[in-house]
Amino acid sequence: MSEKKQTVPFSGTKEQEQALREVIAGHKDEPGALMPVLQKAQEIYGYLPIEVQKMISDQMGIPMEKIYGVATFYSQFNLNPKGRYRISVCLGTACYVKGSGDIYNALMEKLGIVGGECTPDGKFSLDACRCVGACGLAPVMMINDEVYGRLTVDDIDDILAKYE
Amino acid sequence: MKSLEELREIRENAKKKTSRYRVHVCGGTGCTSSGSPRIIKRLTEEIQANGLEEDVEIVKTGCFGLCALGPIMIVHPEGTFYSMVKEDDIPEIVREHLVGGTPVKRLLYEETTKADHILPLEETNFYKKQHRVALRNCGEISPEHIEEYIGTGGYEALGKVLTTMTPEEVIQVVLDSGLRGRGGAGFPTGLKWRFAAANEADQKYVCCNADEGDPGAFMDRSVLEGDPHVVLEAMAIAGYAIGASQGYIYVRAEYPIAVQRLEIAIRQARELGLLGDDIFGTGFSFDIGLRLGAGAFVCGEETALMTSIEGNRGEPRPRPPFPALKGLFQKPTILNNVETYANIPQIILNGAEWFASMGTEKSKGTKVFALGGKINNTGLVEVPMGTTLREIVEEIGGGVPNGKKFKAAQTGGPSGGCIPAEHLDVPIDYDNLIAIGSMMGSGGLIVMDEDTCMVDIAKFFLEFTVDESCGKCTPCRIGTRRMLEILEKITKGQATLEDLDKLEELCEHLAANSLCALGQTAPNPVISTLRYFRDEYIAHIVDKKCPAGVCKDLLQYRIDADKCKGCTLCARTCPADAIVGSVKEPHMINQDKCLKCGACMEKCRFGAIYKE
């Protein structure tokens, strides 16, 4: 859940708006459609800025406070944009007992940000996640869709360097 | 699908496929993360290059269970087991094994090669004591082809139910089997169905809880990835039993492979008419929709899950009314977990007595556990109820790595508790686990060794519940926060024994006053670690020491002057310049500057640095 002030100005395109309109039309009259619509909207825009929430509110006829309530309730929804490379460190139990907490702390130190934030250049964002499901490789982190397993703190520099 | 005959025709055709070798490569999340897609690609290329397309069939399956050794590849008909396969091993395997007929022994799972002949998988320690019912098809079939599921008898149970049984008979079989909910609470499944069947309504719903939120548990994910049709079939059976025509699967969005396979499975079942209108020409109609969870642990609670499907914040509702009367969209609803459903078709086909013959007096059948943490064979295991924890940890799991001592196993996730070594021989079932202060939960089983601090683990789970508390009721929202604060004080060496009393008092309040199971069970990790490891709490509070050497504020790194050679490596490694000393003289750590990162201890070649 992200409560931080929005710092990046909204820059949605006409194409994105058109895609959103189509998604909303596809879920017309469907009970409980708000969640799937928000999920698709985040796929289109990468996050859910207030501007996008307003469009959904107007077009679906759902009050803004309900949309904002749902968008801030679930950890999957981001109100701020993520980095080009999204790092998520698994803090599930299996990874935690194998030391993923140390990996997470080391990343915060190296990147100079705390969990949930994005580096000022927009390159890396860091999050903790709960169980990727690759417990056999614990401790695990993901950068975008790539999984790195059996990590030690010493591996971090080499891995980050790949994304320079 | 107009008749059972049509289904049987598909099954016979599926059985006719005759390639000499069937190579199964695991396409579950664990093996995918360790590189199985690259293995499949290379294998396909090599097989084409050798002109073996007719002789060898490559099957991307679900999870085999032994995730620690991924990526895994099994060559049938013999069942030869290749573990930790690398891309560059593929040409050799194709040349020697698939062309030459001789398995490449050095690449096989070590345990199978110790005897003179190659051991079948079922005789290895990991598989020998397992009994696969819910995971029956995982690793055996391609989850993306409905014909493969039908080939193993899939949708036969649905056919049997629709053509030969009344809804009441179906419920009676499920009730007689003794099946209890595998999501954690262990409520009798048949009873749940009977309540929902008894309530008249114009619409009822069948829901599947696939929002596997317990961190460190991946049983349901593996079923969905390896055998998605079993869930669809079971939900249709449940729909017939209670009189519902619509189902919903609520699945974690963090499981992209499972979501994709469910989408494929639903589409294929619709195409064959196994979902939709007039199934098997019986007039029964049933369809299933997919809903993606969005990362809220509380949505595993049944009323919160339904609130979420309705498109709201996933907050729980007070019960009663129970979902069997007013559930999803205020209509009678049943909600079962993935693993519960995975047992249903087998119960219908083999009968209630068959199922009830496995397990203990009050817990029938088998249970799938996700074995993780400090254990050699990390993976997925399915054992009959009543198996002891010792059998699971020592025999199947292969024990604790690096010669360390077993300290405790954690079951039930953030709602469960820790089982200490003294209870290793308790037969695991719902009631025994509750008696020793833990719970079955959904099946996460995390092993901890002597290096795990039990206060730190309790704190870890409380951090989780603080994050995941939905905030609707005060005992949970405020109570978990206060509990976490006390635990933080303890791990920093700032707590008093009075704080411990307050902590225990809070445990009672939360358990008694929270709205839903999340808050009611949130104190369990604290209660159970206090029950078995009170001395560790006392050590933190009174002696200001962390016996396991985990809590950083209570640790000091020191250099043993007798062992130190003065090589200066530690001083050069230290990021804080906290180590002083001259060349060839014993060094010292300046405790005021030390960050307790442990880098010096890792680097020292003489074992001269220790923590206390």
C-alpha cells in the first residue's frame, strides 16, 4: 500500500485511455467488475494515479471514495509508478529463515531507498513480497520477471551491475 | 459433450499415443525459476536435430515435489530421474539415453544410482512414504491438455455423479469419506455442502479459495499448475450437489503460471462442453469464472474473499449469517480450498470407504505439506494423516543441512505455531496439532534449526499480521501493533518482565475479541513460542542475550586474540572501519563503530572471529 505523495506528473496517452475504455466496456453489467478493471488499468498504465481512478469512476459510475478505498486496500495496486527494474525480495517464511531479511536490508542500503520507494533516477524500485513460491531456491528475489535464488549478500553487487 | 460415451472415446484415444519415450520436464514455479523453460527449448532442438520427433514426446508437467533439486526431468517408461539438469547436459542425455538407450548415470538423482541397478523413484527416501491422492496427476500429465487429464480418468467422476447419483447421495459420500477442509480449520466438507444445499435460493455459488497467502506454502499453487482440471471437475460436482450453476475461483495474482493454466483449462473444458450448458446431456449447467486476488492475506478468510469478489475492500463480515445462508452476493455459497477439491473426484470414483481407510480416526485421507526452511529436500510432499513429523523431517525431508540440530517446525503460518523436538513423534492430524499448540493450517511446514531465534520468528509473524490486518476491528488493528512493539523491545534488549506479562494479556484479548480468524489466531506464534521456548524470551529480557545469535542489538562480534594472525583482511573488509590492529598483531573490534554486519566473520580464514 502506498500513501506517499505523488511526485511524478501523470502522462497518459490517448491510446491508453482508449484501451481502458474498451476494458470497462468489456466488463459492463458484470457484478464485482471493479477489481478486474483496476487490474487491467494497472497493466495499461503501470500504476493507478488519481487521474486514472477518476476516469474509472466516471465511466463505471462508481464513487471515487470507493475506488480509492479499493485501490489502497490491496498491496498489488500502486498509486505511484515503479522503477524500470522492479526488485522484490521474498520475505516469506522459508526465505526469511534462510536470511532474506539480510538481503533486503543490504539492498536498501545499496540503493539508498526504503521498501516501497523508487530510486530518484527511476531505475530501481524495491519491495518486499510474500512467497514467490520458489522455496527450493530460498532466499529468492525477483527483478522484473527474472528470479535470482540461493542468494547471499555478496551476490547483490554483481546482480545489480547487470542492470547498469 | 452430450454423453459419457463421448468422454470415454476421448480417453481411449488419449491412451493410444505411442512414442517410445515420454520425457517429463517440470514446468512448476520452482523449476521454472531454476531454468526449466531453457531445458525444454534445448531438448526440443536436440530431438529435432536427431530426428526423434516420432520416438520422443516432451511433456511440460506440474510439480514433482522435489523442488530443491530443480530443474527436474524424468524419462518414462522407466521413470529415470535427472535432477538439477543443465542446458549443456541435454545433448549428452539425448545422445546416450534417448538414442543409445543408456541413462547418463552421473546426471541422475544421486540416491537412485547407489545400488547396482537404477532405483525407481518410488523407492527413494523422498517418495517412499508418500501417498499421492491430491497430487495424483502432478508431474504425470500435461496440465495444458485436457485430453491428458481425461486419459487418467478425468471428468469420469462428474459423469458418474450427473448420470447415476442424486445431489443428496453425493453429499452423503463426501460426508462418509470424512474429508475435512484442507484450508486450515478442518471443517467437515460434506457438512458444509449439506447446509448450503438445504437453503432455497434462485442462485447459489461454489467458490474455490486459491488465495494461498501463508508465506512459505505452495501446495495449492502446485495443484493448480500441475492439475487444474481436477479443481474444475470437483467444483462442478459441488455445484450439482448444492444446486449451483456458477462457480468462482479466487486465485492469487502472484501465481502467474497457475492463473494462465486455469484460463487454458476453463477454455478447454468449455470447448468440450464439460463446463457450460447441459453437461453430458443431463440438463445440468455449470460455469466457472476466475477472479484474481490483489495481495491481501485477509482475503483467505471466507467472508473477506467473497467481499473481494464482489469488488470491494476485502474486509471480513460478521458471522452469522454464515456463507451457506448468505455468502457471495448474499446468496447461499460454499467455499472450499484447492486441495479439498483435488480429493473430491477420487472420493466419488473410489468410494467413501477407500478414502476413510487412510489417515487417523478423526482426520481421514492424506495431507500435502510444503516443506521448506532448514531442510535438505525442500519441496512438496503428500503423506497419509497420522504420519509423524519425524518421518517427514528426517526421512522424507532428509534432515537438517550442515549437521545443525533441529529446533522446531512451524505449521499453520501466521496463524499457527511451532512444534519443538520433543513432539517430533506425534502423529500429525488436525486434533493432535491443536493439542500441542499449533494447527494444520493450509500445509506450510518450515523447519528451523539452532540458528533460528524463536523470538525473532514470533516478531516476523507479527510484522506480517500488522501489515495484513485489514483494520476493520480494533483488537486486531491496534492489538497486533502493540504486540509487535513489545516484541521489538524484547529483541532489542529493552524489555522488562512486565512487558512479557502485557504481551500475554494482549494474546488473550486478541484471541477473544477479534472479528475474524486473522486476528483471533494472530497471537498463536507468540503463544506457542512462549510455551516451548520461554527461556529464549527470558534470555533476551533478563540476560540481554540472543542465544541463537540472530538479534543484532544483543550481539557482539569479537576477535579471538589467540587465533588471529593479524592478516588485516577483516580490517580491510569492514565497511565501518571498526577493526583496528597492526600487521601480524591480533586485531580488535571497536564495538561503538561495529554495524554487526558479519562481513568480517565471513571473510576470516582462521575462524578467529566469533559472535556472542
